[in-house]
Amino acid sequence: MEVNHEQILELRRQTKELKDKLQKEKEEQKAKSAGIQFVVEKHSKIYLKKPALLEEEDFDRVLVNRKFIKLSQVQDLITPETVLEQDWVTVGIIVLKSEVKKAKNNTSFIIFTLGDLEGHEIRFFLFGEAHNTWWNLPVGEVIALLNPSPFQGKDNSLSYNIEKPGMLLRIGVSLYYDKCNGFIGNKRCEGYVNIKYGRVCGLHSRPKIKSLRPELAKADFVPNKREKVGPPKKHNLPRHVYEPKPSEFTQLDRYLALRNKQSKEYVKPVEIEVNNEEVDEKIANELKRKFIEKEQNNDTALKRFKPNEI
């Protein structure tokens, strides 16, 4: 059983490698046909415009004795309760940035959102020297974060904190990041897109989907919060497919139902005049006939009886 399990895992690994290879070749062919020069960051699989700000060999040296964690796994693996035994690094694209804000102690800070253009994001704050050095980084730039400190925000969301400039490393510029081309009213949408899939974000594509399918008009595309686990709900099962409806009764069904109903109805007894002497005579004759038949049967049995058979 263990051998089969290992074979399945190996087959899955080979399938994933083949899928990634085919996807990479497809993207390379598409980029070459458009005359775009690019390079793939091998750890995060993010496509960068050439020339990259950091060479692949230099980034490999940065990762020596450090653990690389994919952006999609950061919030699951790095929490305020996590005990870190090794330095860790993650890579992502600056997809959103806030305005410069003031803290209660009158220090400046800024909030960046790091994403991978595949639906995964983390939010990190720049304070102190890190803010003074990196506050003007543009969206679309690919960066690496080294050991950002996790903390729980006011809205119970998990965020990360960077205070030293050396905890952030610039790698390059994303090939597929761009701002949304849609509008909300008279203002340009502040969202972002992966141009592999389109030029407008999901906020604008949902109305188009709903217009194509009217039954989706009431759909809000927002996942419901997980409900508390309770007893299973009871559902009324549909009528059996072979059970006829009243309109489907045959003529025989209606006849049998009517006969059954009539047999249960009360029937008024009918009085009949009977001559008691005639009744008594008939009963006596019937009893006499039965007695004679019984005697004849006994005589026949005695005639068939043979003593030597005992």
C-alpha cells in the first residue's frame, strides 16, 4: 500500500512539472511572438521584464540558509504564534499601495499589498527607516521580503511589519501586472489585473456575465461565511416516479375505488316474512341427509377393514 502511495505522489509530481513546463513554453511563445523580452523568477514563477534588477545567481545567494515560502502559504505558515527557527523569504508583486499615513506617535508609514496575480495577497506596513527608503516604490514591481514580523490588525486581519531597509529586496518589474482599464462612474477603477486574462478586473466583468445569463442576475459572487455545524436539514423527498397522480388513474382504478367505497357503505336490512314451519322442516331434512351420509361412510370403512392387516 505504501509503494502505491509513493508511486501516486511521484506521478503527481511529474504531472505538475510537465504542466508547468508546458505553461512556461506557451507563455514564452506568446511573449516572443509579441516581441517581448522576459525572464522567469524560478522560485515564485513570476514573469519579469528584461532586464531584471537582480540576477538569478545573486538571488540564489540571498536564499542560502533561508527558507523560501510561496506567497499563497505565508498567512498559513507565518502567524504571531509561529516560532521561527530559520530565516524565511517570500516574493511577490506590489499590486496596491496606500497614501502615506501618520501613526499616533506622529511617525509616517505606508501600506503595501503584495500579490501573485493569481488571487493571493498579503499586506505589509513600512515603518521607520524602511518607510524612508522604500515608500516611493511603484506598483507592479517584484520584491522579496525577509522575515517580516506578523501582527494582528484592528480588524483581526493578519498583516506584516517591516522596519529595516534590508528586509526588502528589489528583483524586477512584473510582465503581466497592469492597472484596470475600467471605470466606476466617472473615475478610473483603482483595481489591478493580470493581462494574461484581460484588461478589466472582476468588478467590471461580473455585470457582463450576468447580462449573458439572466439566472445569474441575483448572484453576488461573494462566498458565504462558514455556517455553524448542526444537525442535517430535513428535505421533503419528491413523489415516487411510479406513483400516479389523481389525473393519471385508469378506468380500472376508478372502478375498484368505487366498488370498495360502496362495499363499506351501510345497507339497510330488508325484512322478509318467513313461515317457521317450512324453515323447521328444511332444517330437519338437511340434518337427516347429513346423518345418513355419515353412516354410509362408516359402513364403507368397516367393509374395507381387514383384521390380518393389524
